[in-house]
Amino acid sequence: METRLTLWPTHLIEKPFWNEYVETLPREALDRLHLKRLRSLLRYVYDNSRFYRVTWEKIGFHPDDVKTLEDFRTKVPITDKKDFLHFQEEYPPYGLTGALGEDFVAHHAQTSGTTGVPFRIPFTLYDTERYGESWIYGWWALGIRPTDTFYFAFNWGPYAGFWSAYWGARRLGVKVMSGGGSDTEGHVKAIVRDRPTVLIATPSYALRIAEQAREMGIDLSESSIRFTYHAGEPGPCALQALRERLDREYGAISGDLLGVAELDAMAPGCPHRHGVHMNEMNTYSWTRDPASGNAAAEGEIGENVVTTFVNSAQPLVNYDTHDLVQAYQQQIPCGCGRTWRYLDGAVLGRSDHMITVRGTNVYPSAVENLLMKVPGVSSYFQLVLSWDAGSGMDQMAVRLEPTSDARHDEWDSIARRVQTMIKDNVGVRMEAEVVEPGTLPRTDLKMKRIVDLRPAEVRRALDRQA
């Protein structure tokens, strides 16, 4: 394995924290810092963003109204992606949210659009530095150091996700290898030939690379890879079965990060790998009861509402991510020593993705979590939505590929196990269909888990209700 010299002192390399002071600040100090920064941010966006000034003046809100964190949670209007998308279409490219002129924009990115129209995102050069550093907290906690070599299995399109990981890699000072433009076989060959120590990819595509390697007679658990790190989909911190698969396939340690492209790479994985910590240097967040709109109590599941201190070009304040989380900040249960707000299991579902199946409320992410636990089910599966006009309800079925070691005569048994697992844990029966390996699409971006076959008029009506 290649040995690289480093200028980092040994005592710093061995520390478990990238920035021990900020990662271990007591809650009282964090809250004081948050209040100071939030009040400054409110004044900044009021003075510089037409969207916020007009919106706040209409309801009689002024930044000076915020004296406490409770004031911020209760008095500052909640924002949502839908508030901004139509402005971006009407006033391209960035709408009315911007607080800086386009001369300050150093990088244009967008979301992947998997939940609808892509959200365009401007970043200043300073924003990219701050955003990129968010990744490093999780990398460092996992054991990744400046002497490592990163391989990016990513096509470098306009999507913000792994661009920000690249910014972080430059900040950390690692050696970077780009796999952009390669097919899956090309990625395997590059890993074997160039001997990187860290693989950066979506978790589903990392498994696809390992699958391709096996087809080529290569065992990546014997490769140079020591760490795999992921984002874009539920990853090792949310899904234990997925973590075990990744660790086994690569003979490495897997980690991940929860990010929202327009906000920040905002929650690096905990080194104990059961959840993530919100990066409280770059964000302020709280949990909102989706029914009442009030703040949820410690440990109660609710929507993660986030304010970013990173994006000065397009500030997002009290932004409802619709991610359902179980958060702790007074009594952190993970035991890693970080005081930053802890989300147990990362994201548990989405409040805007709930489907009613024969009278039972079902979150697709909950079904995904269960499928990963069923022996014989590969990482390639889809949830197929349809509409039963007779009952006036959504229907959901599961379409999946078996693992390579599952015999054809076992497929019916796998389908029955899937149906039983879902019935026992979710409370609703779903049809399960096992399809030939290679049937479902492969991609190096987010895997399309949900196939919506409902009539367009039904989807529009449900969107209006939401």
C-alpha cells in the first residue's frame, strides 16, 4: 500500500475529533451561540433578500422580535422547498430568495429532483469551503485521515451531493481520484489498479460495484479499500443490514452522512454508526410535530426543521425538510463524546411521503428498512404505487431482485418472507414480486425506489391536499 508523508503532528492525527472544541461544546454554550448567530442571520436576510423581507412584512414580523430560541421557533415563519421552486421558474435561475448578486456565485448546483422539480442552488466560494468541511467531521470520526486516497464513483453532473464531498476532500488534504465517466467495470478496474483507500458513492452503487467485481472474479474485500462513505440514500447509520453488507463486501468500515443539498452536508455519521449528529457549527435545527406545528419533546419523532449558516447566497431559514427524525440534545445516548444534536437512526421517514394502503399509513422508507433485513433480497428493489378506484385508496407492491446466491426455486419463498415481514411490522399485506437479476435499473445516483403508476389526476389531487 502506498505510504504518504504528512505534516500533521501525531497527537492530532490520533485524536477522535476533527475540531474537539466545537464538537464537545456544552449545550448551554451551543444555544447561546445559536441565538447570536440566528439573530445576525435574520437581519442579514431581511436586509438582503426580497423574498424574506416581503414575506415577513406581510405578517408583521421583524428580526428584532427574536429575543430567545423559542421566539425563533415560534415567530419566524416556516419555509418549504415549494415556497421557492415556483419563484425559480418565474425568475430564473434562483428566484427571489437570493441575498447576494450573481457576481458572487462561484458554483452552480441543483438537487437531483427525485421528489419533483430540481432546486437550483448558488454557492459562493466561502460557502463551498464551509459546506465541504461538514463532511470531514464524519470522516475523521470514522478514522479517515489526510494520508488517505479517495476514489469518487460519481459522474460529476450538476447535483450538489458529492461535489460537496470533493470540497471536503480538498479541505482535508487527501489525494483525490475521479471515476467520472467510467462505467461500473471501469470503476472496479480503477480500484484494483490505483489502490485508493476510501470509496465515495451512494450505498446502492457501492453494492453494484461489488457485484460487478464478483462477476469479474474480483473480491473487493481483499482490495485496498479501508473505508466506504456514502450519502444520497438511507445508509449504514440508518440500516444495520446495509452496513453489514457494505462492511462484508469491501472488508472495510462503512459510514455515511445525512445531507440536504440546498442546506448543507449537515449531519455526519456518529462513529458508533447508529445515527448522525447535526453539524451545529453550520446549522440550527429543531423537531416539529407535523400535526400541531409545535416543537416536539426530546426523543419524540417529528419533522427536522433546519436553518443553515452555510449558504449566504441563498439563505434558508426555518426550513422544513419533512424528514422524520428522533432527536436528542439534552441527553445524547450514543456515547461518542459529541454534544451535537443526535438523530437516532438518521431519517426514519418523510412526512410528505406517507401512503395510505387499505386504511393503514405506510412510510416507504419503513418498508425499505424491512426489506434490507430479509435474507435473499438484494439491494435492488422498488415500491410500486397504484390506485384502486373501487376503494379510493393507494396500493403498494414490492418488486425485487434476489441475491446472486438465491436459487430460482427459492424465489417464491423469498416473496412470502417479504410479505410476512411487512405484514408483521407494518400491519398491511403487500404483494411481492421477485424478478430476474439485472431487471431493475442501475445508477450511480440515487436509486429510484418508488415507481408511481397512479393516474396523473390522482397524484395532482393528493399533492393539492398536501
